[in-house]
Amino acid sequence: MSHKPLVERRKKRENIHRRDEILRSAREVMLKKGYVGATMDEIAAEAKLTKPTLYQYFKTKDELFVRLVEPLIKSLALKLEKIRTFLEQKKYNTGKDIIRDIFDVYYRTFESDPDLFKLFNIFLQFGFIYSMDEGSSMEMKNWGKKCFAEGNMISSLSAEQGFIRESDMQLSPDYVWGSFCGIVQLEQNRWRREGISPFLKPVLQYAENLLASALLLR
């Protein structure tokens, strides 16, 4: 009996384990040094690999960063898609429920990995996406477009079904996302300790109520 399938499965497991270890190492280095400050040499050293071995798995730091934050962005996009689907199926009874769910999706995305969320938020703020290699930049932009497309559709459907006032549907997702990220950054920076600031949720609740009072029809 050939041992080839067993060997191939073992090699596949080893490759998956090594990729995971590289991503873990990239995370550690980037959280310490930031996206710009981190180098492939430091990531290879953290992963206890030679630099040529690292490049066998990831060709650039940009590719590594995309793989690192992709689960976070993908999760956000899919959760927004679920809200949009519920709207299409007319499962919402009030606009307040829609706004609550949107803020909840954003908060759960942050809560799932506050450190990575902070790294990603800084990456967006400083426009590093425009200095990435073309392939990595395109992947990031496509996921971003997916998130904001879902946000636009949620706004449009909410207005069509009489939950919120007619407004510029292209601006609403930017406003909500920008407000959320700004509040998270402010409260976490003021907290200056490990974990999530206990003041974050109350401020987010206040922002949610303000948005509801400005937009809601029912």
C-alpha cells in the first residue's frame, strides 16, 4: 500500500501549521511596531524561520497583512449582509431594531479582537492601502466595497420600507462607520489599560440613540 497519501496529508498539515505560525508572528510584530514599522526580517525571526522560507508562504508584507485582517473584514461584511437579507425578507418591525443591529455588528467585530481592530483602524486612517502592492490593495478595496455596498443597501431598503428618513444613502454608511471607529479610538485611548474601556458601550449607546432620533420614522 502506498504511503504517498499519508505523506501528502502530513505535509499539508505542516504547511497549515507553519502558515498559522507566520500569521501569529506577523500579528505580534505588527501590534508592536505597526504596519509600517514591521519588517519581514522581524516577522521571520519571530516565527523562527529564515527569510527565504517566509517568502515561500507570503511574498510580501502586504500579503501577510491582508491575510491577517481578512477574517475580521469578511466577518463584518457577512454580518451586514445578514441584516440586508432580513430587510429584504421584511423581518424588521422597527427602524430602531435595524440601527441597534448595525451598531451590534460593528461592536462585535471590534470585541472579537480589539488589538487587531485598532491596527486595522490606524491602517485605514493613514491611507496605507494606497502604498500596498496592487494585488493586496485590490483585495482590501474589494472587501471594503462589499461592506459599504451592504451598508448602502441597508440604508436604501430601510428608507423604502418607511423605517428611516430619505437621505443620501451613499453617505450614511460612511457616517455610521466613521462615528463608530472614532468613538472606539477615543475611548480606548483614554482608557490606557488592557481590555475594553467600560465607558465605550455607554458612549456607543448614546451615539446609537442620537442616530435613531435623527433618522427614524418608526
